[in-house]
Amino acid sequence: MTASAIAGTELSYAPAKRAMQSKADRFAGKRTKITYMFHLKPTVYSGRAEWDRVDPTGCKGCGYDPATGNFYDTPSDESCSVSMVAKKLASGQIRVRVEDSYCI
């Protein structure tokens, strides 16, 4: 196999990042930030995206109204993350698979 044929099968940074960014944004339902990426193999990248969101269930009884002496529920902010693997297929398409996700 020639060097140009090998180069054509490799997954480079920019297309991998675009594919991961798109997958992460769809997963989160909003714009995310790619926080790291690294090559696992010539055709595979691993990476992570992060975003913040408001947890609608919030914190039960965390608010306090001194005028009434009552506690109330408040929304809470969460930091979320999704780990992904992008692979360039023989067809030239890039497949991105979600490995793990969490919000804290």
C-alpha cells in the first residue's frame, strides 16, 4: 500500500473533531465544548465534550424565605460530560459512538 493510500484511510484531527462536536451537541441538546481528544489508532480518536445545564428537579428544600420562614425548592446547576470514540470507516464515513456520560 502506498503512503498516499495509507494517508487516505487515516482519521485526522479536524474531521474527527467536527464529527464529535456534532454528536456531542445532539446528545446534549445544546452547544458543547470539546475538552480533549487523542489518537487511539490511525483511524480512531477518543475525546470528551462538556456543557453546563440547569437541573429542573433542582435541590429540594434548599431555598429559604426569611420573611415567611419557609423552605422551597431551587434549581441547581450541573456540569455534564460525554466521552466518545470516532472511527473512520472503510467507506470514508466517520462513526461516533458514545462511551459514557454523566452530570454532577
